[in-house]
Amino acid sequence: MNSHLIYNLKWSLLTDSVAMNEINQQILMANILIVDDQILNIRLLERVLTQAGYANIFSTTDPTQTIAFYTKHDIDLLLLDIRMPTMDGFEVLAELKTTTPEAYNDYLAVLVLTAELTSETRNKALTAGAKDFLTKPFDQIEALQRIHNILEVRILHKQVLQQNVELETRVKERTLELENSRLEIIRRLGLAAEYKDNETGNHVLRMSLFSQMLARAVGLSEEDSEMILHAAPMHDIGKIGIPDRVLLKPGKLDSEEWAIMQSHVEIGVELLSGSDVPLMVMAKNIAATHHERWDGSGYPAGLSGENIPIEGRICALCDVFDALTSERPYKKAWPVREAMDHIRSQSGNHFDPKLVEKFDQILDEVLVCRQMHLDSVP
């Protein structure tokens, strides 16, 4: 036989042996609860289990204490008598199912002890949740083997559950990493457009945060508000396609140059089209409509009122506010009071009146956010 195959076989046998030893150790450390109204039966089972190496054995002659024991000691196996005067085994199983439904979802290991194993008793116990049966008087070797088998299934079931939890956690972590990477790319693309336009500070970050705050204030869901936060940085992505002679011209643009400048909207829409991802759809909507005006005098489509998507209306207001209150190579920053006077004067013309009102109401919060993200001084 090939030496590589022999090595693999030996390694497989070794790892399987180690795994089984670990399972056997876990089986011996399992928490076992004996519920039987006869103390002699309990003592017999305790002695048999102790001699076999089981370390965590609990018992009670009072079946009404089963739930308390199960909850306190995280029981792995219940050895349950059926015929008991105070509360029979079927009632115990019913109470377990009612008060601790998680036990059934986590493989409730119940080994029924009974002196009469009629088909009726067997079917009723199985329906109630029993996994196996032990007939009194029981053979000790058979009893230990049945206990071992049911605990092995219980341990393996718990391992699978734990592996599923760990796998789900890793999937969530990886998904979050991918989502964060995607959002980082979006933010950096938005910054690229601003750098080309000589807006090298935190304008994109601030207007995006303001947009999220305003979205919340007008009653958008937390999910939609956060999506606006992540989509807003792309509002001027189309400026990447505007020639520097127009984009960076220090003086007033002529009619031809202004038409070229306005085309950044169409360029942005083209760059962001073709995706059905909700975030990209919203980014496209913002890029397409953040220069539209409430009274219909904006561009490129001359939309008016609520025909302009809410995300476009929100970003338009927040973009203008931050642009007015930020210093640029070609202008000084406006005082907040003057900027707000201008925005209020444009309520019903440039801006949605309801958004102006809400923005005014959250202005203090906006200014705190603005102070936290000021442009760095060269």
C-alpha cells in the first residue's frame, strides 16, 4: 500500500480515536437525573452509574421537583419512572414540554423506567418525548449500554448545534466584513469626486450624517435612514466625468460650461445604474435628483414636490447647508445663522417645506455632529 495512504489511514484512525475518547469523557461527565418514587431503585441506579464512572448524578423521589432539577443542573439525561403516585412520568414529560420547550429543541434525552412495557405505554411515552425504555428489573450491562447510547446521541447533537452556532457566527462576521468593504468603497468613490472638485475636507461625511439625522427626524425607518447615510456619499460621483477646465474654473461658467457641469447628474446615474441592490438603487436616485427643486425649477428632469424621491430631497437640503457653512478656495464659510436664513427663505422653492421645518428642529443636533467632523486645518 502507498505510504501516503497508510499515513492518512493511521492519522484518520488516530483522530477518530481521540474524538471518541473525548466523547466518552463528556458522556461520563454528563448530568444525569433519576426520578423514581422508590428510594431503593434510585440507590441501585446510583451505584451502577457511579461504578461505571459517571460523576454527576442527581436524584429525587418527588417528581414535582423534576423541573427545578432540570433547570438548576442542566440535565443531559432523565431516568424517569412512569408509575408514581404523586405525579406519573407522563405528567412529568408534559410539564417539561410546557415549561422548558428549549429542552425539546435541544434533544431531550429521556430513558423511561417501567415494570410493564405494554404497547400502549410505549407509544404514549414515545409521543410524550421518551427516547428509550428500560424494563424493571433491569440488566445492569444493558442499562449502562442504553444510557451510554442515548448520552452519545445527546453529546453529538449538542456538538452539531455548537458547530452550527460557530458557523453562523463566522458567516455573519464574513458578511459584515464584505458589507463594510462595500461601504468603504462607496465612501471612497464619493470622496474621489469631492477631491476632484477641490472639496477635500469632510463634506461628504457631514452631509451624509446630516441626511441620516434628517431622515430619522421625518419618520423614515432606521434601515432606510442608514441606507441614506451610506448612499449619500455618491451624490456627486458624476463629477469624475466633468473636464477640469469646467469643474475647476475659478470664475463664472458660461452657458455651454454650465450645461457640461449639469451633465454630472447623468454621468452619475449612468455609473450607478444596472444594479438591483437596494443601496445602489438609492444612490442612483440621490445622484439623479439632488439638484431637483421643490418648485420644479431644478435639473435634470424638472421634477417637483413629492415626485422627487424623499432621499433626493433630504440630500439636497443637507448638501446645501454643509456647502454654505464650509470654507472653499473660492469662498468663505457662511455663519450658521445666515445659512439657515437662506434655507428658510428657499422653503417651498428649492426645498421641501416639511424638511426645512424638521431640519430647523434638529439644528442643535446637526451642529454637534458638524463640530465633531470639522475639516482638518492644513
